[in-house]
Amino acid sequence: MDERNTIKGWDFDEGVIARAVGDKIMLNPSLDLTNACNLNCPYCYKEEKESKGKSRRANELSIEETCKVIKEFKKLGAETVNIVGAGEPTMDPYFKDVINCIYENEMTSMLFTNGIAFESHDELIDFCYMRDVSVVLKYNSQSELIQDLVCGRKGYSKKRDKALLNLMDAGFNEILPTRLGLNTMVFKGNIEEIPALHKWCRDSNMYPMAGEYIPSGRTAGGDFIGYESLTDFGREEGMEISSLLMPISTRERSLLLNTIYEIDKSLEIERSEGFAYYGGGACTQTLGVYVDIQGDIWPCVAKMWKKGSQWIKAPFGNIREGGNISDIWDSNRFLSEVRDNFDGCCIYKKNLL
């Protein structure tokens, strides 16, 4: 494994992955914290297309329930817990308690965040650094206008840039593998930026996590359908937000992948044979399950699974209704097939190619 092409928490070598597959070890599960968010990204894969915004839900998991899930992950062999949503995790009133629970159970937290909480909260950055958190920051464009438009909040770009500087100053990108990554959704409005953004990540020891839409929520099927979340924001700038967010074509994807491949080749960076991100990084989240903020148990954040030739959009169970994570992981046929055929690619995005 090339330590320059991974992030701490996802740095599983071939031997670890082989043992996880062979011994049914839940290596890399995911969970949600609050659904509340201080952005309203029109491409949010966690929000239904009819939704106009994101707010805390009345039936969110309690801290006791969340910690019980974390401990169950540990029992099943997890080394990392991905905190993937459902909104902005740092807005959860028990965010620190969750991080502490993961840390005390000797696992790595992989935090996906918009970074607003890190704009000025030096104490929070220190807290995350000392508890072995790896941070993946939303970063769609270096254009202030485009970035603000596609996340639904004026001024976000400046906050994100300050957060990134603070995270770098704290040393998140000073080790190998890095503890800092940039999460970039690739669409019509930013495709021209991606090669330069990728090179910047490589030069700055940040893991480039660029890819296309997750086929769920406001981007179900891999298309942009989050029109209900759009506001008048952007009209005064003469920008049509939905046109920016259209997915790229197969040809555009192929050309972009080739350009990124040549950048990495010039830097002698090894890429995984099977990969889910344009930078050649594998996805290991299918070596785990995903528990959402309401306790539903899914195979992945894409929230669907296959039965024969049909894709089913229903959870395997719910932890509040007798759903047992261990039993599901051990006996579910779909999860077994995914493990047995693991290759690092995204089984959901493959359907879009």
C-alpha cells in the first residue's frame, strides 16, 4: 500500500482486508449523528428530494443507543467508524461523547464535515487531534461563488478555507498516512478544476476523495434531482444552480480519470486496482454496515441492496425494533456476497458506468 494514497482509518493493507473477508470481520462500519445541518446542499444524498432543508429529527438515536452501536461494531472487529452524517456531525449535542466512545473502544473516527465548527474552535480541533480523528472536509470548488452556490450558503467558502488552514496548522496533514482529506463531488460546474485540485491535494499531503454522486437522496440514480432545495440564491449572480450540478458524461469521466492517472504516475503514486474515487483509492465501507440516525441498518450509505436482479430500498432491520447488527452481519446473503466479491470498487456507482 502506498501511504500517500490513503488516509488514516482507511489504511488497511491487503492482508487485513483478506482476513476481514475470510473471517467475516466488520472492518469499517458507518453511522450517523444528527440530521441538523448548517448548510443545505442541493446534492445531499442523505436528504429526500422533496425536502427543502435539513433539521434535527425528533426520533434521532440517543447517545446511549449510539454508544451501544459503537460497542457492537467493536465486538465485530471494527478498526474504524465513519461518521458520515446525517447532517453536520459537529452540530450533534453529543458529538464529543461519540468521539470519546469511539476512542475509548480503540477505533479511529473518520469524520466527514463541512468544517464550519473548525473555523474558530481551536479547542475542538485539539480535541479531535488528541482523539485520533481523521477529518474529511467538504471541498467542491476553489471558486468562492460556485462553492457557496452548491452548498446553499453565502460565505461558506471563506469559513471552509479558514477551517482547512486551522486543521493544517494543527498537523492533521503532517504524518503518513495523512489524517486530512478533501471530499469533492464532481459535476458540470467544477469538472475543469478537478485536476488542479487533485495535484494540490498530492502536494499538500491531503487525501483526494473526489468522485461522482452517491445514487441516493437528492442524487438518486446518480442524477441531480434536489430541485426542491433550491432557492433564489444565485439569481442575482446570474447563475442557474441546477445546471452547475448536472452529472458529468461518461466521456468526460474517462478523460478526467486519464488526466488524474497521469498526474499520479508522474508522482509515482500507486493506485488501487479496484477503486471508488478518482484518485485511485479503494472503498472499504462495504466491509461494514451503516446505521442511520433513526436506527435503521443498511449495507451502505447508498441505502439499497440487491435481491436477484432487483434493487431493494429498505433497511435490513432497526436496532429499536429487534434488529441485531451481529446477526445481520453474519447471516445476510447480500452482505456475504459483497464481502466475497470485494474488490475496492463501489458496487453502487458501478451501475452508473
